[in-house]
Amino acid sequence: MGLQTIRKTAWLGIMAGILCLALITAGLGGFKISAEEADGSVSASIVHRHEGSEENGGSCFRELFHEHSEEKGCYRTVSCTVTVHGNGGFWSQGDAYCDCHGQVHEIYQNVIKKHSACGAEDQYTQIHFTEHHGPGTDGFRGYDSTTHTDKKLDCSHEGEVTGYEMSCGETEGAEVAVLTVRPDTTQWTREVKLQAGYEIKGSIAVASDSFIWNGGAPSAQNELSVESNGTYTCRLNAGSNNNSAEAEVSVAVNNIDRRGPEITELTYAGDWTGGGVEVTVKAQDLQENGNPGCGIAEAGYSFDGGATWKENIHTFTENGTYLIKVRDKLGNEGEKSLVINTIDNTAPKIHIGWDTAANVRVNRVTVQAEDLQPDGGAGSGLAEEPFSFDGGKTWGKSSQIDIRENGTVT
């Protein structure tokens, strides 16, 4: 089985000072730790560890069975008789010359030699003699029995396991596989895909459901999508049919930013004005743990609820409630409401009263005034010298004037 890994995108360079992906779970015997790579990947090198023993066997050790030997008393001595039995009729097969009988016929017969005790198989053969010298005469002893001694197996330990010996063929500490987990990006993002792959380098069997993410059930899925920062683990599911342990890689993900910036301060003059109110916004972009996030966008501020975006200073020319927003480089937003109520472009309302009787020498005019906003709320208030009876040329504190001549008073 070769390298099984996902090459979805080219690996991006690591953002300095932002991402730290180097945590490997310690204490898991059976693999070595490799250094974090520039693309954020982390690897565990799985090495062979002998399991089992010469006393109890298991994994790396195979069974040794009883081997028969004379020293162990596996054989006993037996006396075996070999007898010859006819296995068919007789036939002549040519002539022969005999000193005493001259020209004679040579006779053949098929026979079986049987062993009585040694366990040898029956031997099919032939004996021959002449027509005048039959079996048993003149030295032809074809049917006679013979005896010999032999060693016969007589052991009750057949198939018995006597011990164990190393048989795995691997070297202690030899690298048999490498498990690698890498993120699809090391830049700031709203989601990270962790991609796992492994390379077989020795004798190891990996299950078809090769990956165990975060201690869950084995799965053939070699990719895990995560939306929050944290430490994620992947274990190579080598099962129990090897002695390398199940390698685990731990990856610390710190480059996910799904949290909007926070508006920390709104600075503006709180005095009444007849013009506009300039507002300056200060904001910070932090992660949940207080570490910096991806940062405020270049045009990261909106003073109209997100319709338009600009720098962090804006002048409001009308009173009202405004939704100010700030966004980071990934589009995460934060917001805050602001009430502007110090712009006063509405003139005070006045009521003029005077003596309506005719033919008077002096007529006293009295002015009553109040400064209200269009919604009926209080305005900025009357000036310290709010009253003028000459069209605004001069001003005073008195709201009354005595008129001694007929005419128009403004």
C-alpha cells in the first residue's frame, strides 16, 4: 500500500507568529516524532517493537513443535520378520545352463515381501529359479523368512508445542510506516481541513477504515473539517495484527477566526452643535483566548449598518440612532449602536404678548421662548443673552421692552 493522502491544494507558506502546529502526543510506544514541516504538517514515524516472548509466544514468535529423536526416547527397538508371499503364477522366461542338468528353463514368480513389525511398506518384487532347482532347494530360498531389528516410533508427544522462536523478520526499532496530518492552509481562515495520509515502509497491516479522528470510530475518511481552534488527533488504525501500536498525531489549530472584532471606544464631542458630530471608532480583533485574530479589514468600518465601508472616522449631520459596524479581514463583524442627539438646527419657538388697549403712551412687549427639537425634546437651550428687539443687532437678557412709538418691532 502506498502513500494515501489528499493533495487538494498547494500548501501555503506559514504565517509568521500566528500558527503553531507541533504538538505530538507523547508516551505512545511504537513510533518516533518528526519535526513540524513548513506547511504545518506533523508526522509520526511508526517503528517496530517486538511483542510476545519465547516463553508465551505471541505476535513476533511462532510455535516450536516436538521433534522425535532417540535421545528423547521416542523410538523402541523391534524385531521384524520379512515373509515372502506368492502374488501370481509361474512363468518361464528363457533358458539357462545347469552343470548337473544341462539346458534348463528359468522360472519366475511375482511375490510380496511383508514386514511384520518395523512398519516398512510391502515390497512387490520377483523371485526366480530353474525347473529342476525349485524354491527351497540347492540354495534357492525365495520363500524363506528373514529377520532384522528396527527402531519404531513410540511417542505420545506428537504435535506438542515445546516453545517459541522469533519469526517476524523485523528489526527492533525499524520504521514500518509514517502517518502525516497537514492542514489545507496555514493562513487565517474560517475553516481548516485536516488531511491525513500514511506511507508503508515495512511489515504492517492497516485496516481499510484507516483513520481514527479524535478518539472516535475508525473511518476511511482521511479528511476532517474543523471550524474552531483546538487540538485535534488522528490515529492510524493498524489494529491488533501488528506490533507497532496505533500511531497518533496531535495538531494544534490556531488559525481559525470566526469571531467578529469588538468596538472598544466611540469618541465624539458631546456638546450641542449646529453643524455635524465627528465620531472616531476604536476596535480590536481578538480570539476567544485573548490572542490576536486576523486583524481589521482595510476599509473595516461602516456607519450606515453595513451598506458602505470606510475608515474609522465619520461625521454625522443629523440626530438619530446609528448602527456602527466593524469587520475583520475574513468578514467577521462586530457592531454597536450610537445615539446622536446634540445637533440643534431648530430655532426656538417664541410667543409675544403686549397691551392691546388703544391710545396708550407706552406699550410693554413681553416675549416667551422655548428651545425644542422637532420631536418635542429639549434643544440646546436659549443663549445667555437670548433676546433681540432690533432684528438681531443687539442682544440682552431681558424678555421685555417698552414701546413708546408706533411701528414694527422684530
